[in-house]
Amino acid sequence: MSMTSFDAKVALDVQLRAAKVVVTDFTETDPDDGDHIVPGVIRRALAGLRLLSGVPFSYLVPDSSLLPPESVRFFYLDRNWTDALVQGVLSIGTFTSAERIQLEALREIIRAEVDEAERTIRQPGGEERLSGPGGAISGFVMRSKLVSGWPGLHVRAYRTDRQQDATIIPESDPDRLKVLRMERLAPAVLLVLFDGVPAVVHVEEPRQGIQFGALRPDAEPFSAARLLPLRDASTGADLPGQHVPVPFRRDSAGVIHMRELRDRIAGAPGTNVGGNTGMSVDANEFALEMLRFPFRQVFGDPANEPSQPLDDVFRPKVSFAMLEARFRAVIQP
Amino acid sequence: MVALGTFVLHSFVKPPVTAGRYQLHGTQPTAGITVGEHVADVIVSSPRYVMPPDQILSTFPPAMAEGDFSGRLPQIVLKRRTLPWEREPGGPPSGAHDPPRPWLALVVIAEGEGALSPDPAPVAECVTPGEALPHPEDADSPVGYYLTVTETVVKKVFPTVEDLPLLVHVREVDIRDTELANGDDDGWLAVVLANRLPIAVPTADPATGQPVPAPVRYLACLLNLEGQVGVLPTDADLATDDTFHLVAAVQDLRLAARSAASTDLVVMGTGHAATVTNAPLAAPGAGAAIGPSEAVAAGAATPGSNAAVAAWASPKASPAAKATATQAVDAGVAVRKEMAGGWAIDVSPFVLEKTYRFPVLAHWSFTATNEGDFRSTIQALDVGLLGTQYGTVFSADPNGPDPAQKVEHVNLPDPTAPPRPDPPELAETGHLALPQTSRRGDAATAWYRGPFGPLPTDRDPPGSPLAQVSDQLRTLTPDGREDVSLAAAFEIGRLLGLSQPALVSALVQWRSEQFGAARAHTVAGVLTQASPFTPDVTRQGRDLGRLVGMQLMNLAGQAPEAVVGPGRPIADPGRPIGLEGPLDQVVAAGLGLDLGQLREQAGSRGMVAALASTDVAVAGGQRIDQATLAGLRATLDDEVNRVATAARPRRTDPGTSDAGPAAGTPGTPGTPDALDELLDALRREEPER
């Protein structure tokens, strides 16, 4: 071809042909993220949008009757909706036909890479980094005083019902679903997105908010007495049938006589308390005895009955061995 | 980090130094040299009068909550594990093996048992009058709240000196499956417990006479005990029982305050009986289980618990507190006032016993009833797929076969509840009919569904067309109405993208780089159709200009006359020299000759002889003698030789005598000029090596 035939028509033709080409060896290398054609800043922003960060709440739940007070609503995420969201972002700055043709050529690469990036938005420490093609996303919105009153709810979703398992399996386990996003949208509204469709969802009372107390006889709502079931402080195991009545200060309403309670705990056989400090019962041993189970609510098919009582799943333990030396160093210099 | 789903309890975590001023002395022992001592003042700061909100993770019971807390001890969770041990509380010496004593205590008082300062007061006034905390300059805030309580309440409700270490411990929890996971929390938390179970007391239902729970409001205060540990009760003072009194408050100051229309009457022990009978909510016979309460004001021997219970026959907060809350402008102040509503009593004028003040770092209030803990609340949640109007709940079904049994049933609205606005039209697919104004201005309804649906949807396959404008995503449903779900998603996505200029610029820049690389590929392909050509399109070498330039050079080299045009002439014409006047005059003037005299002599002897006999005009009028001339000549020769020797090309190969002119120097081999002769002479002179 001679240079003289390189005219405007050819130039336009070249532009249009170039717009259809995706240069796949034109990549960005991120030591943490690997090689990608779409730059990281765009991928992460689009993946965040896919997980609906920043989308006004009225777009998510268009009417309050869909989410009445004290309710939890499960849902499937409509991927076409989130794809339309991403298309809206991509449409920014496309003015000419060539730019639009180029976007058409890039769309599959963007889609595949943003699918992959969705799993990197929420990466709790210690959990494996997961990757794979994009699949179905489900989740729930909870509007309840539970969200505001018990901040830090534990939420776990399982692909198969593994109620029998006392240990909590990591997110990389094939039976467990990764939590893609968990965020409080309002003080009392919690949004959770799962990477898949779970069979059961566990919502558990926050552990840092686990409470202490004693039992009131169920049948007597106005009983003025409380019973404290005991545990073995060295193993955390329950001592079945062993309990002490909780002593109260005379002439006061509900104030526990701690000294007497301590003596009663220390006096009961098998509790194995005391001896690390000068007190008959240490603060953490006392906490262990007074601990009430965090409650775990299981959402799922009602036919899946738990095969074991939930109390067996949760077994508290205090490990003294590692701390004893340090305590002694601190209090007996 | 602790294992998944577990937590570890620790008795205490004592910081190496407590809050206060320290002096750091540094010395450098060096032999022979004296190095001055380094002294630095260090202030270790810690909250003292106000707990920063970011240090409080959670409270139990939740603030303003209503529920059954009668089996649980209230607690506050602090984010810094060492916080409860960062100050020295003082007090009686503890045993050698005792754990460190915390300076914080959580005290729960029922409504009427104490008074919270209505407004922040200067910190010096936050402790019992007459007391002063050590180092008053160590204050994190100029003002703070304080709690005023009587000695009776301190003795009955406050923890004992020995209890203090027992009520504070540290937890190390796993936070990976919570909303805290992506923050900077490490899972180490300090927990301060109260020693009191918040109970609801029974009262008689006016209709049936059966005992029903009467809510009791409690205020939980995180107190600074510095310097006042001594006023706390000790274990030795206290008697114990296996049951507690079902009274709302161990001492009700509100009653005293109400009866004290005039403090004089109280102080003088008169006038109280009439006011008590006038108490508006007094409900006699509130149940036999109610025990006697302390008489607080002088002579006011009224059954205070009765009034306290009766005051709560209506579970709402007192109207006075509400009124205060609405007057306040600041929301934070409004909430505080609301929370402190039942505790805003000015006790000092009429209480005869000793009162104490404690700084309050944080406080919140809650209401104890006999229902509403975590378990019952989560089980009463209305569960359903998004788009269901009435979900199911797990509770006793009033219409079921056994009204006492808890079962899962449809959560139909309570017929006695105020009617809610009618929900909009809802399709099975989760689409909602929302009012729409069409572009022509017609009022219509359009279907909309957010990203959440009750049914799984198929995602469009990867090759499906890309929408460029939102109108492309508007669809028409079979009922003739428009479905704008995806179009709305497109628009909000575009707006969210445009709201982040960094994203927009990254997007545009990336696309133009991609396009630049693709165009380089294509243009290069067009330019070199014959030979397959792979341009370097990495980020460094994707310069189209350079690429095109190289191609152009190649093509131009093949046919230079077609591309470059006609060649340059070998020599350019010289510059014309301007002469003014006849040539002989110019020459004569330039040489300084007298032209007229020269012509005269030339007329007689001829021009050559005339010139020979004419002296050359010399500036300065001195002539150079022969000796000087010879010297100058010799100097010039030496200098020329030196320059030529330096410039002469070194002979690299002694075999070749003639390396020609310096290699690389453009030059035409022609007749040798003076320089060539000089170089040849040098070459000849140089001895063979």
C-alpha cells in the first residue's frame, strides 16, 4: 500500500477497527492482586458497587412495607440489576461511536474481572483469599432492635446443614458460604450478602457482648431467687446437677452479694477455681461461672431439626496455663 | 488471634504505667566523656471524667431498651483492654496476692435512688464536696457529669471494695464473622460488670387482680472511684439472703422530693403525710411481696416502694422528661435528658444523711420488664422473603390449637394496632408498582424492583448487549405498564460513578490507554500489510508516534526521491560584496595610501614601481626588525606543530602507513591542502614503532 492512499477514510476505518481490539497483554500487575487488564481502582470500585455500597437505601427497599419493624427478609440478588448499575458507571465518558464500540469489546473482560474482585472486598484477617467465577448471591436485611442493641452479631451461612459440628469451620470450607458484605446501613438495619445460596444461616449473640447472670425458674416470673449452674473452671465443662443459690444483699433489690457467691462457688466440689491470685475466685473464673450461653438462632428449613441441643455446641473454656506465668510476674515482682 | 468462634477470658491486663506525669531520666555512661543527663517530662493520659464514645463498644442492656434483664448482669464493653487499670483508685491496701484494683465500676441504680447532674459541671464539683482528686490538672475534660447518692444507696447497691477486681475482666474474641471484621479492632476488650440484676417488680393488674410485671427504669453509670474507694462498703458489713426484695428501689428520693413542697416541712418533720396521700399515682395494695423501703427524708415514713411501683403503672417515661427532651435543640442533649429523666432530682436540700458524689464517665438507662431478651426478640422476628407482606414468627399462636405452645405461624398484624398505610401493589416477582410521571406528564404507575428479589433470577449471558443509555433498559410488562428497574439501576450507577471524580478519571484514562494500544496495533498492521509486524505495546513501548516514525523512515529510505523531494545543490552562491565608489579608491583607503600621490608617481614611473616605493602605513609607526620576526615565526611554527601533533590520528596499525583522513570525518579525497601536507610531514617525521 502506498502512503498516498492513507486518507481520512482509511484513518476512520483504522479507528473503528482499533476500537474492537482488546489488547490483552496490556496489563496492570499488583503484587497482592495478580495481573489484570482492568486497573485495580476501577475493579474495586465496580465490585463495591456490585455489592451495593453507596446505593441509596430506597433503591434497595423501595417501600417500608417490604421491611416492617422487627423483621428479617431474605432475598436473592438480581445480577441483572447490579450489572445495569455497572453499565451505568461504564457509560460515563462515552461520547463517540468508537468509544461505545470499544466498551462493547471490553465488557466481557470487565464483567469477568469484577466478578472475581467481588470476593476481595471483605477479607477478614486469617481467612483464605477465595476466587472463582461469579455465581449467585443471596442475603438478608434485618430491621430490628437486635441490630442496634447487640452490635457485632455473628452471622454465618452454610451450604449444607452441619448442625452437629461444634467447631466453626472457616469461610474457605466448601460447606460454608463466604460473607461478601456485612454492614449496618442504619443503626437498626443490617445488610448481609452471601456468596451463594445457603441452606441455613446462623445468627448468634455477639461474644464480646455475652452476658453474665443467673437462672430464674421459668415457671415463676416473679421469683426472688436465682440459681447459678456451675462449671469446671479448668475445662469449661458443665457440672451437671451442680448449682448454688445466688446470695443477695439483705434489704436491697437484686444486688448480688459477691463475696458470699465467691465463697459458694469456691466451696462447691469440682469447680477447680482460685489459686492464681490471692482471691478465692479470679475475675475470669467468676466470669466463666456466671457466663450465660450466647444464643444462636438458626434460620433455615424448619424440617432441619438440630440433632443436638445448641447448648452442647457452645462450650466455654479458660486457658490459664499461658497466662499464669505472666500473672505471677506482674503481681509477685 | 483466638480460634474461630471462640473467646478467651483474662482476669486483668495491667498497663506498665498508670496515668499521670512521669519524668524520664536518660544517662549515657561513656568512659572519659561526660554526657549530660537527659530529662524528659512524659504525661500518660487516660480518660478521667468522660469516656470517649469510640472507646465504648457496646452496653448491655442496650440503651433505652426494654426487656427481660432480670437474669443478666448489666455490663459495658470498652475497647481498650487496659482502661480499667490505667489509674490508681486508692483505698485500703490490698493483699500481696490480690489482683490489681480497677478504678472503674459500673453501678446500676433504679429510678429515685440517686440524682444525675442535669448539666455537666466543672470537674472539681464532680466529687463529694470536701474531697479532691489528686493531680487536679490531669483532666480530660473541663466539665463532667456526676452522680449524687445517699450513704444508704452506697451501702446497699455499690460494689464492695473486695468486689471491684471481680467485676472487671478482659475478653479476647474472634471478630472475623462480625461487622467489625474490616475495621482496626483487635478483638481485645475490657468488660465492666455491675453487681445488680435489673428486676421488674410485680404489681396487681387493676382488671384481674393478677400480678403483672411493672417496668422499672434503671440508670447504669460508669463511675470513677478514684479517691473514694474508702466510702464503699466492705464485705464484713453486709448480711446476706438467698432471695432479694421485690422492690423497685432501695430508697426513693423522688417521693421525698415530691413531698418536700417546702424543704422546711421535711426538715421539721411535718407536712409529709398529706402530700403522700395526694400522690397522683398511688396505688394501695400493690402486692404482698413488696417489702418496706428505707425512710429517706426525715420522718417521711411512707411505703416508698408502693409509690415507686405505682408511678410506673404507665410504662411510658414521665411527661416532664419528654417535655425537656423536646425543648432541647441538640439531639445528643435531648437523648441525655431523656435518659436522665428520672434521676434529675435535686437531693441535697432535703436529704439529711450524708450524700456522695461520683464522676460519671458514661451513663445510659433502660427499662426492665419481664420479656424481650435476645432469644425472645430474635424468635419474634418476622421472617420471610423480601416481597412477602406477612412473614412468619416463632411464638405462641393466639389462633392455634394450643395458645401456650410456641409454633411458627403467619405474623398477621395485630387487629388492635393502629392501621398502617396500605402497601403499594406488589407482584409475586417482588416488583412494586410505584407512582410515575411519564415524560409526557401523565400520572401512571410503573413497576420497580430493587436488586433484592424473592426468586432467583437468571443472569444475562456474558455476550449480551451492553446498554449505553438507560432508556435501552426500559421494558414493557405484559400488563402494559413499564418496568423501570434496570433503567433506574443504570441511572443510579451512572450518578454514583460521576460522584467520584477519581473513578471517572481512572476510567477515561484506562480506556484511552487501551484504545491507544489497540490503535497502535491496528495502524501498525495497516502500515506494514506486507510484513507481519508486532509492535511493542507494553506500557513503556506503546508510543504510536515512535512506531509510525520508524515505519516512515523505512519507507522513505526505499524511495527517497518520492518522499523526500529534490536534492540540495552542491554549492551555494556566495554573498555579494557591496562596494561604494571606484575600486582603486576603496583599496587605497583600506591600505591607508594617498591615492593622488600614487597616481602622480605612477604617471612617471609606472604603477608597480610607484607602489614599491611607497611605504606601507604602519599603526604606531614602529617597524618590526628581523630578529623579532624570526622569533615570532619560530613560535608560530611550534604552536602549529603542537596542535597538529595533538590532532593527528594515531596510527593503530603500524603496517598501514596511510590511514587516510580521520575515520568518520566526512571528507572528499581530492587535492591535498595545507593541513594534509602538514599531517604528511608529521607522519614522515614519526619514527617507526
